[in-house]
Amino acid sequence: MQSEKESRTRAIFRLIASQAIGTQAELVEALNEAGYEVTQATVSRDVRKLGLVKVPLSGGGYKYAAPADSAPTLNDRRFSLQSFVTGIAEAEAFCVLDTLPGRAMTIAVTIDEMQIPSVVGTLAGDDLVLVMIERREDRTAVKERLGRLFREKK
């Protein structure tokens, strides 16, 4: 079951991908309309933690986008996040991804959206993602796939 924060994070990525949201006030309004009761302070923290950037609009002005990505599709976002992962390790029926500070949630949401076979779910802290794997024997294959996706740094 996903937490409220994970659900809100997914909603933020959906909203900025589908609408030209240029201010935190607009993002608060869009989230409230989508059923999330948030304040400007909450949105400010989310924008910072998710590393959202502003990109220019063709008709002038700016809108929020995923980091280094003006069209945040899953594949584009995955590749823009490669620099966020600093290491991958195995433990029992888990993989542990080390990330840059404040980037774990973005990586976890991306992994969840990819629906990798054998991955049951993720749990994100500030700079660490725990990837839960259905069976211990699938751990190495999942680690190798995550390594290819995020180009593990050795």
C-alpha cells in the first residue's frame, strides 16, 4: 500500500507532465483539485525534495518539470535520474540503492512505475531506496537490471 506522500509524489509528476504549472500556488491548487489537501509549505518541500526545475514555455513563461527533463515520461525521467544513484547492493530479498540526498523518493517512484517483475515495492528515505524482491533467488537479476537502468557507479 502506498503512503500519502508516495501518492502525492505520483500526482505531482502526473500534474506537471499534463499541465503547464508554473508556480507553487498553481501546484497547490492542482493538488487540492486532485483530492490532496496540501499547503504551500508542503508543496515547497516536495518541489525541493523532488528536484523539480522550471523550463521555458514556447509562448513565454515557465513551468515545472522533472529534473533535467522538459517532457517527463517514465523513460526520459529514468535516464535523467541516472546521476542520482550512487550505488547498489544486495541483502537477503532486497536491493539497496544509495542516492544523492533528497533524491530517494524520485528513484523509488520511478522503480514502482516500471513494474519490474519480482519487485514487490520500494521504500524510500532521504538518500536510500529499499527495493523489496518477491523471492531471494531473483535478487541478483533485479540488482543487475537496476544497475543497467541507473548505470551503477563502481
